[in-house]
Amino acid sequence: MSGHSYQESCPNCGGYLDAYVDNKPFEQISGECLTCGFTYWTKASFSDLEELNEWRIENELKPLKKLPKQDRTLLDY
């Protein structure tokens, strides 16, 4: 088992927040407040070529002509 559950205080109401973290295949976190309904989770996605190249240029890397392989099965987690 790569993940675990824990409880923390809700940043919205201070109530009981049930949280979970997992680190496979990448770090993912989620939480739900059982008092006010505040919720959060890791959302996996891929950038399009334009956005990726903007980040690359900002980091002094050459822009790409096409997107590299993107394993879309990672988005199912």
C-alpha cells in the first residue's frame, strides 16, 4: 500500500477534514471536510504545445516543434 489516510483541521471552518495522500505513480493528495464540504484533490493533466513551450522559454530551454509522448493513462488516477 503506497498511501495513507489522516485527519486535519479544515482551513475553512476548523472542522474535521478527512485527508488522503498517495505517492504512486506520483504524489496525489485529497481531502474532504465533513463539516462544511470544503474539498481539494490533485488534478493530473498535460499542457498543450504552446503552454509547454512558454514554460520552456521562461526556463531558458529551446521550444519543441511537437509534443513528446504523453501517457494519458496517468490521468486516470
